[in-house]
Amino acid sequence: MEPENLEWVEGRIVVYDLLRHLYLRPPTAEVLSLVRSLRLNLEAAPAAIRKGLDLLQGSSGDETVVPALVTEYTRLFVGPGQVPVPPFESCYRTGDSLVMQEVTTQVRRAYLEAGLLARRLYSDPDDHVGMEWEFLYALATKAAGALARGDATEARTWLAQRRAFLQDHLLRWSPQFCERLLAATPHTFFQGLALFTQGLLEIEAQELAEGM
């Protein structure tokens, strides 16, 4: 399917929206409702994304599970102290586990060049995994809007920025991040999140290799 196809772009919006919500802040009852209601055609998708969605939906339950999920999210990504799964690209790309490195500046530059400011820009390091997925969500949303207006040229511009950001950033560090998350959490919800993300990254890498 051509990436300029509106249905294809809208499918990306759905999964990017899910990931930005799940990574940017601790789970809420509203987000769990979003997880439970998600319906995707995954027949030809990698096993990881199918298993990941099953685990996410199977462990979402109702609002009674929220406190345990918030506790685990905080332990994994926030702290206090050193966290088992730093959610920042620079921690995986510099070799010293430090945030606010040159890669952080590169990510910020990509946001600014696209004219899309992340909601938490300058409040958190710009290379937070949730902010990177939110950036892809914003780019895909812009592309969908252009396609709905019949402007394929503008849509291709937004989608080209999406491809570049995937190649230069998320695909270069998120697989390692997902492996670390899988190893660090005993909770099936976050195991599902890691697997779902892994599977999506596999799809993105394959489609980029095919020129999409």
C-alpha cells in the first residue's frame, strides 16, 4: 500500500496515538479504556505486535488496576534514583547513559524544523520515548489532513519527515529500549507494551526498506 493512502496513514495515527499515551505519562483509566477498545487488523503483522496487544488488553482490566500500573511505570521510567529503563534516546546512543547529549539537540531540531512543538518541549529532555512517538503522531496527523484536502504533495512532505525521524532516531535505539523493558518488568502490561512496540518497529523497518 502506498504511504500516501489515507487509510494507511490513519492506521499509523491510531498506533502512534496509543504509544504516545502509554509512554508519556502513567496509565489512567481513560488510557486503559483506549487500550481495551483498540481494534487492529494484525493478521499479517509480526508475532510480537500481536502478542503485545493481547497482553496489553488482557492486563488492562478496569480502573482497579491503575494504581499498580502507575507504581510500575514510576519504578521503570521515573524513579526516584536510577531507573531500570531510562526512557531517553541519549541514554542508549552515547554509551554513557547520560541525558541531554547531542542527540537530544538533534531531536529538538527535528521538532522545530517541522514546526511542531511537543507539548512537553523544554520540560523534559526532548528525546523522551513518548515525545518521539508523539512527534510521529503529529506528522501523521498533518499528512492525513493534507490527504483529506487532496494535497498529496504536502502529505509526502510530512511523511518524508516521518521516515527520516524513524531512520535517524527511533529505529536506532528503541529496539534496545524494548529489550531492556522486557527484561526489567514482571508486569504483563508493560511486557505487552514492549512487545507491541517491537512489532511496530519491525513493520516500520520493513516498510522503510521497501521504500514506503
